[in-house]
Amino acid sequence: MARGRVSRAHHAVADASPGAVTYAEGDGSRRTQILQTAATLIASTGLRTSLQEIADACGILPGSLYHHFESKEAILAELLRRYHAALDRVAVQARESVRRNDIRSPLDPVTELAVAIARCAVAHRAALQMSFYEGPSAHPALVELTRRRPTATLEAMEQALRTARSDGALTADIDVALLADRITQTMLHVGLDVIRHDAPADQVAQLFCRILLQGLATGGHPDAVLDRSRAFRIADEVTRTWPGDGDEDSRTAHIRAVARAEFGRRGYESTTVRDIAAAAGLGTGSVYRLIGSKEELLASIMRSFGEKVALGWTAVLRCDASPVEKLDALSWINTNMLARFGDEFRIQLAWMRQSPPDTPNPGWHFAKRIRQMKTLLAQGIRSGEIAIDHPTQEMLARCVISAAWIPENILRDIGPRASLIHLRDTTLRGVVTE
């Protein structure tokens, strides 16, 4: 491991943020120190963090780690178990708060639970990264923990929303189970620094609640009107003409297709260039000459994914339409992107597992998207079509961009059109009663 990487690892531990996870369950033992150090390093540098780096940061020899954990995977599994246990405690505390009836309005339990989930996500950023998609691997216990749903937290959020709806605070036709899933996943993503951008977790969670519950748009904006907007028609046309890999050399396109299948079958972390070459019927040297390393292949897939989104964003933002219509059309671009290119999306999640949580997809030109969203929101606020008060334009833009993507499991369950309606009901029209 490079000396500079180890130096950064030491720096990350020394400068661990106040929100970093601490393990009160432990007794101050070396095992607890190892977990604490591993969590801090992974949250700062990604899952590429090695046992050597963890040992160096703990001030012990790598061999000493094996007295406490049999492998790096064992450390990761324990971090995930504690993350899930913390989420379960959040759910228990939310239910206790409802039983005590110490609330001020019907939506208080929803917001308070959302803030608690966001705090938990920030505190357990390393485990949160591991919860992103990863296919089968040689460590089935770790895969099971990675894929585990926060069931108790979802149930607590759904209960809070049902109570708010029965008290007349939410529209009667809202699907509370769907909304609970959306809010919970959104709050977990607050643990990603690229979303939170150093802002307090509470502030970001409250802003997300404001967007998802009250919506951004003034006025009704019925589906029939939005469907006929110029922005929506352009977005729909763009999604029908997205280019594939047809312009590539045929062998390169074949390797990329095989790589997607192998990543899905084996998992990104477990797939080697040798595996891809064997599945493609080529020599390993030929694959390296055509696509480079596995990391370079992943970067090219991310660029392709980002370029398709950028194509849609550019066409929508340039058209003659209102800011609200453009926001709606961007949601349709995103929804179709997930529906059409799910493999690429999951492969990018594998990259996010490996990278620090403050690293956006380099192929999507995230800084440019933020600037575009700032401009669009400012136009809408000036014209009175968008009503939201937030002191930081940067954070508002980041949250609106995030809220314009539907979670993949929801898209898979209800389909693109219903997903779009849900996005309209939440981020545009809002679900709270007047």
C-alpha cells in the first residue's frame, strides 16, 4: 500500500468528525478500537481501506488484528450488525415517543423519526456504504447483512404516517407504505457527504421532509397538464433516442456487455479482468488493451450513464417551459434512466461502495448539475411557481436533485409511470393537507 494512502488513513482517524460512530456497546477493548478505527477510515476513504491501514491507524501489527477478527469481512460484518441494531433502536424510540404522546402536531413524529434516521446514517457512514448494491460473493453472511432491509424503521415510519393521515394532516389517497419507504431511504442517503455537503444532519433531514411532504410547486399542476408540457414531451423524446454502445468497436461493446453480466453474477468486488476475459472468450491481455483495468471499465460505464442523463437534462433545461414543468421533466429523465439502464446504475453503486462518501459520479458532472438546479430553482422562486425558504442554495439544489430520483426498488415494484406520479405527488404537489 502506498505510503501516502496510509498517511491519509492516519489523518482521517485523527480528524474524525464529531458525528462519527462510537461504540458504547464495547468496554474500551482493543476490539472496539479496531471497529471504531475501521468505521472512520472507511467513511473517509471507502471500502478499499485495507487491514494494513486499519492496523497502522490502531498502532498495532496486522497479525494482531487476527486475535480479534478473522478477516476484513468479519470487521465489515460487525459494522453492519451494529448499524442495523442502531436503526432498530431508532424505531423503538420513535414508538415510545408516540406512546408518550409528547408531540405538538400530527407530523412531528414523522419529522423527528426522519431526523433520527439521518443522524444514524451519518454516524454509521461506513456501514451505509456497504449497504449499497453488491452481487453474490464468497461471503454470504456479509451479503445477507448488506441486503438487509431496515424493517423496524420502515414500520415505524409507516405508523407515523398513518397516524398523521388519520389526523387529517396528509391527503387521504397517499400510499403511506410507499411514502414511508421513500422517506426512509432518502434519510439514509443523508449519510453520504455528497448529499449532505458538511451540513448538519438535522438541517438536511428537515429540508428533505419539507420537500417530500409539502412539495415545491405552488398551484395544482394536474397530471394531464404536466403530460402536455413542452418540457415533458422533450424529455420523453430524449429517452426514446438514447444512444447505446453501437458506436464502439464491436469487441469493446462485447466486453462491456459481458462485464455487466459478470458484475451482476459475481459482484463487482469479486469479478476480475481474468473472469471477464474468460466469459468473453478472449485473452486477458486483449481485454486490457481494449478496455484497460477493471476500474477503467467501471469509469467508462459511469461516463456513459452520466452522458445519457446529461443529454436529457440539457434538452429539457433549454426548452421553453416553466420551472415546475422542467423539474417534472427532469424526474421523467431520471426515472427512465433507472428503468432502462438498471445494470449500469447498480454497477455505479458498486463503485460508490469503494469510494469516499463525498465523491459524486465523475461521469455525471455533478457540479454542473448543481449549478443548473440552482438557476432553475431561483427562476421558479422569483416567478412564484416554487415556494420554499432555505438559506443555502447549494444545499437546496443538492436535496432537490436527490429527491428527483426514485429508489430503484420502488421503480421496480410500481413501474415508471406510477413512479413519476409519486414524484409529482411528493416533490411537486406535496402530500400535506391545506
